[in-house]
Amino acid sequence: MALPDTDTVEEDTSSIEEVASAKRVAEAVHDDDLPPKVDSEVETLAEGVTKQLIKEGHGATPAKHSTCFLHYRAWITNTLHKFNDTWQEQQPLELVLGHEKPVLRGLALGIASMKAGERALLRVGWQLGYGEEGSFSFPNVPPRADLIYEVEFIGFEEAKEGRSRAEMTVEERIEAADRRKVDGNEAFKEDKLEVAMQQYEMALAYMGDDFMFQLFGKYKDMANAVKHPCHLNMAACFLKLQRYNEAIIQCNVVLAEEENNVKALFRRGKARVALGQTEEAKEDFKKVRRLSPEDKTVVRELRLVAEQDKQLYEKQKELYKGLFGPPPTEMKSQKKWYAMIWQWFKSIFKVLQFSRRKSD
């Protein structure tokens, strides 16, 4: 199997028909605006901090001074008002254990107990959150507010004395991201998709918007040479896991910066067909064909989309058959028969009348 960041469109041979007909992976679905309902055992980590496991992780837990990367959503316990969501911002939080801000101490205690890939629900008392005064800027948290966190721990880097990304040179950050990307590729080859995605997210954590905004020239190109393949590889993982909306999001990130990226267009097209968005998918595939006219795979995918549209049309035609009454030709035929029957009755009536007069 080719590494996902070096393969070409031609090598991506899984057909749309196979993707669209595959059974979607069952996922725990909940409203992102509210905390998830969790039935697992409540573990007390410290006074004012409890944890409930949503999904198990792997490997070791981070030590003090480790640089940790995580996604989280945060709510105020009393009102269930959500005041932060890093998933929505598509920017993981970087937190150095032992060097965190005071308002994140409760969250840091929870992270210290977690393994890479783990997902958990944390409840934090106000003393280890925003305290007695709260926060009236961003985020807006009232005084003495207990907090709820839904956390996904991406992973961590061992570091001496908590050396953060901000203290790294540009070359060091790009190199660290590239190492994570390579580790992700190895996991992808072994079909360890969740592990691969964690590595890609760790790599992308080094390529945040604040960092990319400062780059230009060769450094911008060097960073994008790591960043874009990570997004595309994430999309490839999501396609395999049948998480098609998330695959589209990853492709959109690349296309926002490189609108003619063939891999991003192709993979977004596959995800769109799997979601039944065939018109949008055809636009993606047609653009790929214009950009890469020698490619035969995309021609095959367009043909499969057309066949799928035809099958859908036939099903709809059968489903709605007769819903709005018979077709005009059929109605015309029916009227003709009614007229013939009426004429027959009139003839019989006239014969009977004639016979009666004759008798009289």
C-alpha cells in the first residue's frame, strides 16, 4: 500500500459504488451543544475533579512538563452554556503540565490521567476553574461556576522544563510536525487508523493558524509540504472509517489554500457521493478530469456516479408510479371505453322502445 501522502489519484482505486454501498460505522451521536450522556464509573482525581471514561486510549500518561495536545468542549454546569469548543475552531489546545494557566488547573489534572486517544468527561469545581471572580471577557464564565469538559487527548511530547511550541524555531516546529506525519503514515500502513489520525493531529498542532500566518516564502512552502498531506491523510482515514462529513472538512481546509489540489478534490468527491451529494461530487470529479486529463480513475468514478443517478431515478420512478393518477393516454383510452358502453346502453334502450310501440 502506498503511503497516503505520496499516492496519486490513480492509486486510490476504491470505487464510489463500494463506498456508497458500505454500511456506515455506528457512532455515539449526541448534540454537540450539550455534554454527552456517560454511564461509566465516576473516578475522583482530586478534590473538585472527577472523570468518566468515554473511550479508552493507549500508551502511557504524560509526565510533568510534557507538552500535551487536546480537543475539548466546555460548559457551565448550572446553565449548560457552552463557552468553548476547539473542535469547532479546528485548533487543538496546547497545554504544558505544571505550567498551565490557573483557570486550566482542573483540566490539567484530568489530562495528567489520560492516555493518547482517550476521551473523557471531566467535572471541575470552580476553585480549579475560573475561580471566585469568573471571567467577563473571553470566555464568558460567571463567578464560582463549576465546569464540565468533554476532552479528547490527542497525545503529548516529552519536554524538559516544559518547552512549548512558542519556544521552538520555525525549522524545529516543521521538523517535529514532519516526524509525527511519518509516524502517522506508518500507522496508516498497518491499518491503525485511529493511531494514524492522532499522529496527524499532533503534526497539525505545530502548524496552527498563528504560526502559519507569520510564514512566507520558502518557510511557508516547507510548512505546507507537511500540513497539506496531514489534512489529506486525515481525509483518507475518515473515508475508510466512513466518517464522510469529517473527510470533507479536511479536504476543504486544503482547497481553501490550494483550490486545484487534485487529491483534495478527488477525496471530497468520494465523500460527497457516499453522502448522496452526487451533483456536487460530479463537479469535483469534472475539475479533477480537467486538471489531470490522463487519469482514468476519475473517468471511472464519473461513470459510476452516472449509473448511481440512473438507478436512483428508476427507483423514484417506480416509487411514484400512479401517485398522480394514470397518464393522459390511459385516461383517453378509458374515456373511449366509457363512450362505447354508453352508446350500447342507448341502442338497447331504443330497441326496447321500438319493440314496445310495435306491440301497442
